[in-house]
Amino acid sequence: MSEQHILTDPYALEKELRKVQALLKLEQQEDLEQFKIKSAKTTIAERQHRGLTWYPVKITKEEIGFGGKLVLELERPASQNSLHLFQVGRNAALFGNIPNRAGSDRPTLNGVITAVRRNKILLATNKEDLPIGSTKASWALI
């Protein structure tokens, strides 16, 4: 006959699940930190090769989406047909590279990918318009 494990604490299962949840959250935070460290040390070319970056990117269309927020259609050159890891529902950031501007002074747009095609992505941003001076920028999608 098999033994049945009888819980004496009615909250033991809940406590165990909370413990596992905390450990998973810790693991997720560590993974994110390792990703940031690894990403900071890689070149744009390496990031492109891994499918993590599109550079250069051209803004081909601007629309106003839900809540008056900016939705951008981004396109990479047709010559860059390599596979990428961008997916619908994922967060992404668009960085503008403007000559003579420091890293913290460069335009940045954060958003969520709403559509992905071979060389095009729709990015729903949290802004109402493009940053000032962004027309002179060459853009990178990360």
C-alpha cells in the first residue's frame, strides 16, 4: 500500500508555491542582468548576426493608434534577409543615432511590436510624436 502524505498545515502548499515563485522571480532578474551585461559588450554587427538588432532601420509610415499614441512602420534594407528574434507582443526600443549627440541625448522610443513581416515591423509606442531632431537620425531597432 502506498502512503498518503497528510499536510498538517493547511497553508503549506500556498507557502511552497510562493517560495517557488520568489525563486523564479530571482532567476528571471539574474537572467535579465546577464543579458544586459552581455548586450553591452556586443557590437551592432554581432547583435544583427544573432537576430537581436535591425540596423539601419527606416521609418516608412507614422500613424496615430489607440489613445493617440504613435504607431510606426519600420523597414530594414532588403539586403538584410537574415532571421531575427522579433515577435508580436514583445517590447522593443528604437534608438536614433545622431552625429555629435551623446548616448543619453539620442532619441529613443519604446514600444510593443504589433506586427512582424519579413523586413517590416509595426511598433506601437508610448509617445504621441517622434522626438525632436529625429529626422536626421539613423535608427536601430533593439
